[in-house]
Amino acid sequence: MGALLAIAAVVILMMMGVPVVFSFAAMTLVLSLAYDVNLSSLMTTGFWSINSVILLALPLFIMTGYLMQSGGIAARLIHFAEAIVGKSRSGMGTSMVVSCGVFGAISGTASAAVAAIGTIMIGPMEKHGYARPYSTALVGISSLLGLLIPPSITMILYAVVTRQSVAAVFLATIGPGILLMIFLCAINAIKMRNNPDQRGEVFPITERFRHIGSTGWKALPALMLPVIILGGIYGGIFTPTEAAAVAVVYAIPVGLFVYRELDFKSVVQCFIKAATTTGVIMIILLFSFVASRIFTMERVPQELTALLLDTVGNELLILLMVNVFLILMGMIMDDVSVVAILSPLLLPVMESIGIHPVHFAAIVGTSVVIGCNSPPMAPILFMSCRIGQVGMSQVLRPAFSFMLWAALPVMLITTYWPSLSLFLPRLLGYVN
């Protein structure tokens, strides 16, 4: 009962507009009162839990995202993606999806992808015949590829709160991320095929190859970032934290001296934004670790597992219930909050029915993709609407269409086909 009251307190306070940090503090207070525990010792436990080298990757990857946005790196990636897919009837939409995927392979955040790619592409897509609400919905859904394609801030948090390997969790979400990208591109192509307002352009093959070569050369310094990050991690050269540090060290001179769109003032602004975002996440993590400790002491996960097994029994139905629960929580909380609160609470349930913790990471990621774009909160979709300068009511129909035909099938495939998320971790020896 105490756990339900605590989660209800978070939900109600966040829906009332109380900042996330204070909502999590209230959750911890409710738990301490409900279970009569001494918070002074638990706060010390929470502090030592966030005193982790792995968590140093968070501010560094966040900083990389801001540097990409300010330093011209994102713009070069978009131009290169446009050159590859061409300017066919569905080309610009496809290039937006691909750009979000590549951006996710560098920054690891959905909000940075919305800000960088939405600002650059929504206007030109409208001139090319795309409806503005449609483009806004597409960038909102596509930006969440950053939660799946590594390095992902959300997956780093999952690895920390569930005590899993960061590298293994990164690998688990590559398959679902690529599958979601393919589904989004296919649905965009189908929708644009019969759109009378959509205008395509055809270029001679030689001119197209020349354009690809030109934009590829300009984007080469930007494209080296995912190679450095992922190649360094899985090549055994860097840890994820070291890779994040190298990414920042690489992104600053690229923005300053190669693309020359970054200056000292903007670098300082990027540091300030990254510090602010990191501060909020770390405080959320502090309270989530304390709450998780209380849950463990009071055997809440074990009681939840027994309840589900006794009342439902069927493993497939339990998985579906967890999917629905994660989506509902994602509707009213951001991805960081969902992962911090629910991952350690639900993991024992998943393990009891034979779900590997690394597989569960992919389930959480694909479920949160749907929740973060679903009202009433829909934080990523609201951000897309602000950037696209359209009302939420206009965006809901195309957004639900993308979630129904792309995000939902990917979530179900990921949930019920473990090999999609476990193949790469097993191949590289992270999972037996």
C-alpha cells in the first residue's frame, strides 16, 4: 500500500505541475512515513549510489548533444542524409527519420534531437509539400530513436539503477531502434505516395552522386563521432564514460575550427545547459535510489511478483500488462522518471518469468517511446509542437498513426521476440 501511495503522489504532483525533482522528494517522504524508516541513513546510501564513475557519462553525453546542436554538426548530418535518400516524394521525411537515428547515435537524448533537427527541417519540409502538423509529429516520434540507438542517456540510467552492464544494454536496443527507423520510413513512404501536395524532384544519377560526395565530405567530421563513441566502446578502447569524454573533446574543436559555428560564448552556454540538465537528473536519481532501497527493505518487488503470478499466471499476459503499465506511466512522466522508478521495481517480476534484465531494457525503451508521445503529458510531443509552432490537437492524429503502425508493433516484437534485443549482446559475449 505504501508503494502505491508513493507512486500516486508522484503522478498527482507532476500532473499538478510540481517540478519533477520535488515530486520525487515527496515520493521519498511518503515512503518513509508509510514504512516508518529513518531517512538520514538512507540518504547516505542514496549519495553513495550516485557517486558512480558510470554516471559521469551522463553530463558528458548531454554536453555532446548541445555542442552538436550549436556547432553545426547536426545540420551537416541532415544534409548528408538528404543527399543519400534523395528528394523523392518521401525523401525529406525519410531523411528526417535517418537524421534522428544518426543524431541519437551521438547525443543519446530525444529532446536534443527535437530541438536540432526539428528547427532545421520542419520549415523546409512544409515548402516541399509536407503538412506542418505531419512533420511535427514525425520529428516527435523519430527523435525517440535517441532512447534506443546507443549511446542512450535513458539506457545508461537503466543500467545504473538495475546494476547491468552499460555496453550490454546499449547493444540490446540497437535492433529495436533500427526496426523502428525502418517502420517509420516505410509508413512515411506509404503516406506520401498518394499525397497530391507532396512534390518530388529527380536528379541525374551523376549529379546525385556528386551531391552525396560533397555533403559526405562536409559531414565526415560529424560522422566520425558515432564511430569514435561506439567503435571505442565495443573495440575495448574506451569505457562508456571515457567515450563520452572523448566525444566532448572531439566536438568542441570540430564546432570551433572545422564548421566555425561555435564560439566561446556558445560553448559556455552549452556547459551551463548540460550542468542544469544533469543536476536535475542526479537529484531524481538520488531520490529514486532511496525509494528503491525502501522497496527492497519492505520486499515490495517480491510481493508484486507474487501478486501478478497468483492473479494472472500467464507469462504472456504479464508481459502485456507490464507494457501497458510502462506506457501509462510514460504518458504522465518523462523517460528518466519512468526508468528510475519502475525499472528496479518491475525487474524482479520480469526475472521471475524468465525475462533477461538486458532484454527488459529493450522492453522499457520501446514502451517509453509510446508513452512519451501520448497525452496528457507527452513531453517530447509538446516540445515538437513548440518548435513546429502548431497546436497539439493538430498533431495528435498523425502522431497516433505513427505510434499505431510503427512504435506499437516494434514494442510488441521486442517484447515477444527476445532474440531481437539479445542477439548482439550474446554475439559479443555480454550475455550467456
